[in-house]
Amino acid sequence: MDLKRSKAEWTRRYASFIVILFVIAFGTSLSIRANLGSSPISAPPYVLSLVPGIGLTMGQLTICMHVFFIMAQVLLLRKDFEKRQYTQILISFLFGFYTDVTMWMTGFLQVPFDMNPAVGYPLRFVELLAGGAILAFGIACEVRCDSFMLAGEGLPLAISKFLKRDFGKVKICSDTSLVCIGVVFMLLFFGRWDWKMVGIGTLVSMFYVGFMVRVFTPHVKWLDIIFIPKAERTVAKAGIQADAWGGNHVITIARTYGSGGNAIGEEVARRLGWPCYNRQIIDRTALQMGYTADFVEKNEQNISTSRLWELIFADSGIPQSMNPSRDDAIYVSQSRTIRELAHEGPCVIIGRLGNWILRDDPHTLRVFITSGKDFATRNVAEKTGLTETEASKKIDRVNTGRANHYWKYTGRQWTDIDCYDITINAERMGTEAAVEMIVRAAMEIK
């Protein structure tokens, strides 16, 4: 958490969090009203709330569960449990209250389980997706707010710190365990499987909500208008304009694997007499973080589709400031390095999301270089000694990793032409013409 925030900003963030928490509770309740099962973290309290004679509402049971989570965090972290995290207790009571209120508010929206399937199931799925979208929007706002977190997120974070394991994997195990506990309660108290308690909606929530969080995240930056007082935003903006960019011309080169983008970028730099940064960014990041260069190179843009789905599945309301994962740490370090290089002098930067990191720099020319698959395959096969079949598979793997990495940190498609000033097909234009075009365009930037 940023301790340099003013008292006025903290007050705004705390007040906003109270509203955002209601949005999260409303999305959760609306999803439950679809009668297709609750979200993973709500499974145990929801199932117990339906037990005849239990005497406790879902909100009250949610409070009990969250207090248990907080106690577990204290036991795991002991002296490392930060005092400010005791606010999770108050948040748990507020969230439990919101849960009961929103369950009451959405009561009339519950889709009867015995409704004609031809009508009932489409309504259920619409309500499930609407509720999940509202929940995801609330989580995206919570992350942007960056003030508090719910105990349901605090426990897996504490476990990951205690076991020194990746948060994403711990979160997946945590959510799966909660679903299993919900199933046990269901079989124990009802003696049968009931799909409206734990069902297809539970499975959909695991993936859909995380996916939607990443869709919403790039579009909630406007919340800073609420979080940060106008005077402080003005000062911060003036500081960025004065200090972040040195007025140097910079060219960023994004490229599909095998298109020849590296060679084009290096030749552009040679023609202009500018330094070209590619591998140097890896070395600099490794030095700053205490990793080996090989480790950074292996992990910086290597997000497989299965890893991306794991990240989506494990998405949560924990801001990066509270949960700096290895991937995020590398990205943050490389972003800092790229900004420093842009400030030092004119240069060519190859890859590493340079176009996105420097998107607000008016002196940056953002270039995307691609080619046909056959052309790229021949290039890779010739340079690496692989067969064309092996080269083709490697191209697919590398390009998928780059696209997933881009989407994770920008929420946009890597090949989206709106993210670039120039898009070049190196196969059709050739290296010489591509270099000439980029050099000419760079000279036109004011």
C-alpha cells in the first residue's frame, strides 16, 4: 500500500471501498438467484443458510466464515500479520450485512427451479452472467481502490506467504476446497446433490468472473477522479509531464516471432545512430531484481494459454501492491527500466510492451512488424537449425506467449492496430523498405 497518500486521498478510498463492497455483494447475490449454484467462496455459507432450523442468515454465516479466515491468517503469519489487516474484521461484518440486504433485494429475481426449462435455463444463465459481470466490475474497482481486502482473499495470500508458494495456485486450491466443503455440507444436511446449491453456476463463476475482471480492469482508471483529490491529480500530472519523459524520440518495435523485427529494429538504430535495447533490458532487469538473466528471459513473456487460464481462474480483489507476484515484479521492473531508457536519450526499444509502457509519451513512435507464417517458419528454421515443422510449432508457442503476456497487462489484443502508429508486413516490404519507412516516420515526430 502506498503510505505516501494524503489523508484526504485515504478518506476518499475508504469511503469508495464501502460503496464498492456493496457492488460486490450485489453481484454475488444476483448470481445466486439464478439457481445454478453459488460462487466458490460463497458455497459453504450459502448451503448452510438453506439448512432448515439453522437459525442464521447467509450474511451472518459469511461473517463467521470470514472471522475464521482472519484467525487463520493471524496464526499463520503471527508477528508478520500487519495490524491494518485487522480492519478485515469490520469489513467482514459490513460485507455480511450487505449480503443479507442484497439477498433480500434480489429475492424477487430468483428463477423458480421448476420453471419450464426452455424459458428457465436461458433466464438463469442471463442472470448468472449479469451477476458475474457486476461482481467482476466490483472486484476491478476494489483492486483500483487499493485500500482494503476481504478475508476471503487475505487467507490464501497468507497461506502463499507462509508456504512460500505462488498465490495463484494457492487461490485455486482455496476456492476448490471451499466448493468441496460446500458439497460436504450439502450431502451431510440434505443427503443428495442439489444443483441449485453447487452447480454449473459455481463452475462458470470460477472462470467467468476472473475473465471479466481482466476485461473491466483497463476501463476503471477513471475512478482515480474519485479516489484522488483534484489538486493532487494536477500536481501528479504536472510531475509526469515534467519528469517522466525527457523529450527524446523513442521507437518501440513489437514483432511476431520470425518476422525479422529484431534485425529491422537494430538497423533502424544503426541508421539513426541511436542505441538499440533488447537483450540489455533483460540484463538490467535481472541485475535490479537479483535474478539471473536466463530466469528473466524464461519468465518475462512466457505465459502459456494454460498459465493464462490459471491467472484468470485465480483472479482476485488483491491489488498488486499487496500481492507482487513474480511475473508482476518482472513487468514492473522492466517498465521502470524502459521509462528510464526513454528519459536518458533517443533509442530503439524492442519488445517488452514498450509501446504500451510509453503510450503516453508524445515523442514515441510505436511500430508493429509481422509477416506470413511460411516466411517466419523459414527464417526460424534457418537461424535455429530446427525442421520447418518444429519451427512452426515454436512460432505458435512464442507468439501465444507474447499475446497472452500483452493481454494480461493491458487488457487488449497484442495485434490491435490501435496500439501502434505503424504496422509493417516485413515479408512484403522487405527489410530495407521497412527500415526506410520507420526512419522517415521517426524524423517526422515533433
